[in-house]
Amino acid sequence: MQENFIHYIWQHKKFNVNHLKGTNGEEISIVSVGQHNSNAGPDFFNAQLKIENQLWAGNVEIHIKSSDWFLHNHELDKAYDNVILHVVWEHDTNVYRKDNSVIATLELKDYISKSALNNYQLLFSKTNKWINCEHDFESIDDFMMQNWLERLYFERLERKSEDIHQLLKASKNDWEAVLFKMLAKNFGLKVNADAFLSLASSTDFSIVRKLQNNQTSLEALFFGQANLLNINVEDAYFQSLTKEFQFLKQKFTLSSQNVIPIQFFRLRPSNFPTIRLSQLASLYNNEQNLFSKINEINSTKDFYMLFSVETSSFWESHYTFDKTSKKIKKKLSKAFIDLLMINTIIPIKFAYVKYQGKQVDGDIIKLIQDISSEKNSIVEKFNALKKVSTSALQSQGLLQLKDEYCNKNKCLQCAVGNTLLNKKT
């Protein structure tokens, strides 16, 4: 038995609320269960109860056993002076107020249906399961599931918008600078995300603005700050980058001391940081006001065109500075642009709408629904249980579900878990 199950039972009145009696025989009726408190202090505030026909207003504390009150030292905490009811699974001792009067106690185990208890025990009888509900996941109604995934997606957007507003604060409300940092992070993919973000953070965006008309200067800035020019290569392009970076370093007093080392290990050549940095430089060389542009666009087709950039000519025949390869144009793929839209473009559009105090319109939903479902191990495992993800909205919702609910055993706060708990057996 987990205490949060008793919280759930009390909050949603998932028990027989008629003819309740306290452990000392007093009659109890619920007017209001109160407001759930997720912080320190009693579990429910401002409850209203009738105990022996007298109306009480105050707080409710919940434990598995009555003796947990003393285990948690509540008798020494003034925050619990206004508790009017102690709700427990099993009553093993009386609890007293400072004036030595007994706090009414409700023992719940005799009021919960066997069906609800069996469903709870089945859900949490974890024996090497990937998620608690994996054996019943397929039975969940499609309409409910899709609504829940949409809600989860917006939860994920809310969390990402918090990170964006932290970057905005650090950038003194410069949305173009925030976009640059987020794009840089996502151009680094999972392996180099933190390294690319540290690179973008090491350079004031005003410098990028000043260099946007010259792609060689942008590449020199990016490669130099990434510490990728600290080698000896006899090549005109490499030498020009080195010379340009030394000039920029002195002019703008640049430092790469806090830049995280770039990794090549376990990356496909097309994802090498050299290729991604050149493509990022091309993007900013092509677009002078990128943040304004992405806020004007509301279709995936237009975003594919906007981000249809390729490396500079040197990288058509190279993946690293010191080795040539078969010549091929290296453009951002549709799949990569999809990732940019999922992880950067849509979150920053969402955060900007909130920043302006406006309501989020249907354009954001349409954008994410027009992007194909992501392909990763989590989405594939969910789809193996029940085919639920066909768009990026659903795959993002599933990632939120796994990270914030399944992994944390928060089945009682999950629509799937609630459905299974209420199932009649």
C-alpha cells in the first residue's frame, strides 16, 4: 500500500462515502475533501466535514498507519494544529491535539471496494515490467488516449517554455539570441547538444549579427570557439579560417574556456559537428532575421524551404579538416528539420505567444500534427503495446508520459492509470 493511493482515494472520493464512522464510533460526513497540498504541511487544506453533526473546517492529514503521525513528528509541528481529520489505511493508535483531545480518525480500508483495491494491486504489482500498465495498455479507449497525449504534449511545451524563458532572461529579452542558442543546441543533436549550447553561450549574439554577411567569418567563429582549429592542416580553407579566427578572437576578446569539448565518437559522418556547424553558419548567412521569419511561418512546407541549407563548398568533399571524401552536397534532411521544429521552432513559438499574453491558437497544433511520429525506442515500445503514435504530437506526448508518469510511478495522476483503477472486475 502506498500513501499516494490513499491521497487519490480521498481526493476523488473513490470509496463508499455514506455512513462513515470514525475509529471511536463518531459519525462523519464529507462536505468538501479540501484542496490537495503537494508541498510541506497537511495533505489537504480547507476541508469541510460534519463530525457528529458539528461542522468543522480545517485540514486533513493522510497516512498508511495512524502511528505514522508520530513517526513524522507531526505532534511537534504547529502546521498540524488545525488538522480536523486523520485519514489512514490502518488505525493502530489515537492521535491527540495539544489540549489532549483526540483527532477524529477515519480508517479507509473497510470503505474501499474490492474492485478498486484489486485494480490498484494489479497495477502496482511490478515484476520486471517496462511500465506498470503494459499488460492492459492495449485496452485503453483510443479517444481518451489521444486526448491525454495532447494534454501531455502541452505539459511538455510548458516545461520547455520555462527553459526558454531562462535563456531569455540571460539574453536580456533578445529572442533572436535565444533562438540561436536553441538552434545551436539542437544542431548538436544528443551527443553534442550541451557542447553546442556552451559554444553558442560563449559568444554574444551581437557578434553573430555583425558577421552574418560573411559565411567564412561565421564558420571561423564557430569552429574556433569549438576548439576545432587547434590542429595543423596544410589546406587553404583551413588556413583562412585560422587566420580569420585569430582576428575575431582579438577584435571581440573571445574566450572558449567554458566550451564543452566536441565529440565525434559514435556519430555518423553526416552528423559530424564539422558538418552541422557549417550548416548552422549557412543558415545564419542566409537569414538575417530568423526569429521574425519563423513567427511568420505556420506550415511545415515553408519550414522545409527555410531550413533547406547546405554546407560551404569545402565540406562537400570533407567530413573532417584533414581527410577528403567523395564529393556530395550536404543539405539538412527533412528528418533533421523535423527535429528542429519539434525541439526548437514550435517550443519557441509557443513560449513567445505566452510571453505576449496571447492564447495559443490552432497553428501550433497543426504544425506538430503535420510532422511524422519520432522513431525512438520509447515510442516503438508504446506502439508495440498499442499503435498510438502517428504524429510528432503523439510521440512527444508519449515521451512526456514515460518520463514524468511511468518512470515516477505516477499512475494515480495519469489518465491511463485512472481508467484502469476504475475498471470493474
